[in-house]
Amino acid sequence: MIELIDVHKSFGEQHVLRGMSFTLEQGQTLVVLGRSGTGKSVTLKHVVGLLQPDSGQVIVNGVDVASADAEGLREIRRQVAYLFQTGALVNWLSVRDNVALPLVERRDMPSEEIRERVDESLGSLDMLQHADKMPANISGGMRKRAALARVLVQEPDAILYDEPTAGLDPIMGRTVGRLIQEVQSSGERAAIVVTHDMDLAFQVGTEIALHYEGQLVERAPPEVFEQSSHPVIREFLRTRERPGKASP
Ligand SMILES: Nc1ncnc2c1ncn2[C@@H]1O[C@H](COP(=O)(O)OP(=O)(O)OP(=O)(O)O)[C@@H](O)[C@H]1O
Ligand SMILES: [Mg+2]
């Protein structure tokens, strides 16, 4: 349902994506690892049309993102939800109204049903008791959970998670991991999870890949990826094996 074909993207002198190609099907959860600044967020932004490739193609559900008009882009963003690295809540709306926003914007859902779905989504993230607070008055981790609730409430075909556990305490990180697993368990959704969190990578990934020199390399199921001899992958794997950080 998502396909990148030989995508190149430069910012000035900096050649960030260098022939990026991959496909993602329903039911797959692709974890993307990579050093900071390699272009992981840039890749996700191409999928939802926030950035355009210099060359190559991005196809979502059969539609070339570059050729989509405003309505086409809206449709793509309905199908593919993007959980921003920074959360990106609207400051002047309460948590509850933030989560409701994508449903309200659709204009075709009765307010009763919106309320129900929003509360269910907030409840699943243990955020119901903070629903009436403003984003400025909750912690960073809570903002992250509110942003995740806003993504889940849209029931999209695919979800792009950019660092979903960054800034969360380890317990909440595990909860978010379980939630991603639960969202994926229907087998009907696709997901890309960009993360530096190796526990999360192995918890949710049906496949793991490394973002390296502008491409995805060494893509494989977790048990195969673990055996890779790629030096950067070995480095990432060591952060998982570090004593004292063992899983409970
Ligand atoms: N709109 C932009 N204009 C200019 N340069 C950009 C733009 N967006 C990203 N870049 C540059 O592209 C490179 C890749 O950025 P990106 O945000 O994708 O990194 P990342 O892999 O997500 O890193 P991190 O793990 O730190 O989030 C960076 O050097 C960044 O400065
Ligand atoms: Mg990033």
C-alpha cells in the first residue's frame, strides 16, 4: 500500500535520500533504525506529501503522491496517519478537542460518536483524567500520548510513528509498544516505526531495517536482523544488550 521507488532528495548540498526504495503492505510493521540526521523523518514526510522527491516516486494506495491535488492529499492523509516526532498539538484546544479534531474536520460524524471514540482512544492511553487540560499544562509524555490518541482515533490504513517512545518513562514506553502491537494485531494496517528504542524495535517489528547512506538496508525479520554483521547495526544491538538495562 506504500511504495517508494528510487527516491532522491537533497537540501542544498546535502544529499539525504539517495535512491530510497521500499514497499510496505497491510499487516507489516516496519521498524526503521538509524543514526540521528540520516533522513528518517524526511522519509516519513515524503509518504504523506509534506516533502516532494527531487526524483523518483512515492505511491500510496495506487496514487502518486506528487501528482495528487489538494483533495487527493487530504485523502492520503486520511489513509496514512503521521505521528509527529514533536507531537504537534494545537495549543489553544484542550486534549479532548485535539484528539477530536481529525474527526470534526471530516464533518460526517455525529458529535455523540465523536465523543465516544475520543474517550475510548484517550482511555486506552490512560489520558481520560487529563482530557480537559490544555497542552501547555501537561507533561511531555502526556502530550505524546495525546498525539497518539489523536492518530488512533482516525482509524487509518497505515500509521507512521516517528519516535513514539522518545521522552516517555520506560513503563509508559512499554505501554505505547503494547498499544502499537494491539493496533497492528488486526493485520489490516501497515505501520512504519522510526525509533532508537531497541526494546520497542523488537517488541513491535515484523521487520527491521537500517536507514543508512540514504537508503534502507538489511531489511529483515527481527530474528534475522539480529544476526546482521553491519557495524552500525551491531552498535544499535549493543545498546540493547547493555547490562543493567535488561528487560524485566
Ligand atoms: N526542510 C528541510 N530543509 C533543510 N534541511 C532539512 C529539512 N528537513 C530535514 N533536513 C535535513 O535533512 C537531514 C535529515 O533530517 P531528518 O529529520 O530526516 O533526520 P532523522 O534521521 O529523522 O534524525 P533524528 O533521529 O535526529 O530525528 C538533517 O540533516 C536535516 O537537517
Ligand atoms: Mg527524526
